Amino acid sequence: MLRDLKHRGLSGVDRIVSDDHKGLKNAARKHCQGVRWQRCQVYYLRNIPGHAPASQRGTLAQAFSRLFCPETMEEARTVRNEILRIFGKKAPEAMECLEEGFDKALNILTFPK
């Protein structure tokens, strides 16, 4: 797909947003060298609660709604650290997922405005 888009004239791409699919990420590296990849925030957020106890999922969803409001990566990390502090013992597997994908899901905050 990416190769076909390039052959049809696609240019000026500065980022690719997708889920965490290895094949798509490899294709992006191969056919769009130098383009930054960002993990899709929707898929990222949908994945995390599945690793939390059912009793914590609603509260986690409310906490995550604040995660994508900050305008800088520093502010986002502050919110993330607060979420980790609150849910670290209640939902450790979910917090591990939060940490693993955080930088790639909020990569957009590192782009100039």
C-alpha cells in the first residue's frame, strides 16, 4: 500500500499514524524512511483497560480522558505519572501497557505547532 502511494506521487509526509501492527510499521520504515511513526491514540487507549481488573476500567477511562489534553510532552508526562501513582498497585499490567506505548502515542506533542 505505501509503495503504491509513493508510486502515485505521495510526498511531503512527516508522520504516519497507525496501530501497533509490526507489518505496517516495517513497511513504513522501508517505504517512508525518515518519517516519524505515531501510535494511534484510540487503539492505544482501547488496549490498556483490557489489562486492568474490571472494577478499575471505568475509573481508568476517566483518568485517560485527561491524558491527551496537555499541550506539551512534559505536561502529558505529569498526567501519566499521576495515573501511574493512582493505579500502579490496583492495575499493574495496565500501567505497564500505559508506560510501554506512551511516548509513541503522544509523539505528536514533539512536533512544532
